[in-house]
Amino acid sequence: MEKSRCFWANTQNELYVKYHDEEWGVPVYDDNKLFEMLILEGFQAGLSWECVLNKREAFREAFDGFDPFAIAGYSEEKINELMNNSKIIRNRLKINGAVKNAGIFIEIQREFGGFYNYLRKLAGENLIFETGKTTSPLSDLISNDLKKRGMKFVGSTIIYSYLQATGFINGHEEDCYLYKSFKNNV
């Protein structure tokens, strides 16, 4: 019997189904994974998540495994190399934003003892269940703070999507089998 999933999970794309079933909305505690998702969400701006997801492995290779320390040190030569990499999304503003965001991410890690700690401080301890939204007071708060710190491509809609993807907000639809699974475990 086919599982009931969120409407957006394209069942024709195995990668997307696997992402929905095993990753999206699962709480992330690891700063490296939080950084990866922040970078990928920034590249999604104006595009579909499916497009980014299909290029994820190429991004991982091109962006040194999403190592924020490596990315923060990218030279103009490395940025030009990325601009010539046809396997990733080649947008100079987004690439430059990723480099800038890496340095700020590291600063936040130092200030809070980890990026997860920073997010948890702002989000509180409880998992939020909500659907049908693209922004919230929480995404506004985090977006505004990250912008004040100088990050790029961190608007409230991007941050809301990020919070859903990393499990701070459970956005699975009520008829999705994962919504019920998470709700029963809270």
C-alpha cells in the first residue's frame, strides 16, 4: 500500500521521495549538516527544491563537503571555478553569499558554542507543528538576526523552509504518514 505523503513530494523522483521520507523535518543537531542545508536553501531562492536536491551531490563536491572553514576562505579563483561548474547552480551572487555566510556561520558557532545552540535559543525547545505557511514570527526573527549579522539569501521564506527541512518546524501535512509519526512521538 502506498504511503500518504505531503503533496510536494514528487513520487516520480526517487531522490525526492527519499528526501521527504528520511530527511525533511527530521531534527538536525549537527552543525555541518545545518550549514549544508543553509547553503542549499540559499541556492534554492527562485528555484525549486527538487532542482537543488538533484544537484546536491555536485554541490557537495564543488563546495568541499560544505566545510564552512574551507568555504569562508574561497579565493576569487575558486569562485570563478564554481561559476564554470555546470553541475551546480551558477549564480555569482549566491556563490558569493555562500562564502560570506560561511564566515558568519563560524562567528555564530563561536559566539553560541554551535549553530544548533543559536537556533535552539531563538526557536525554544518545543517542536512547532504548522502547515500551509511560508513565513512565521520565528522565521522573521531568525532571518532578521542573520541579516543584521551580514548573511545573504536568508529572507524569512528561505529561513522558514530551512527550519522545516532541519526539523525545528514540522510542516508535514496532517494526512502525511510522517506528520502522524512525529505527532505521536512528542
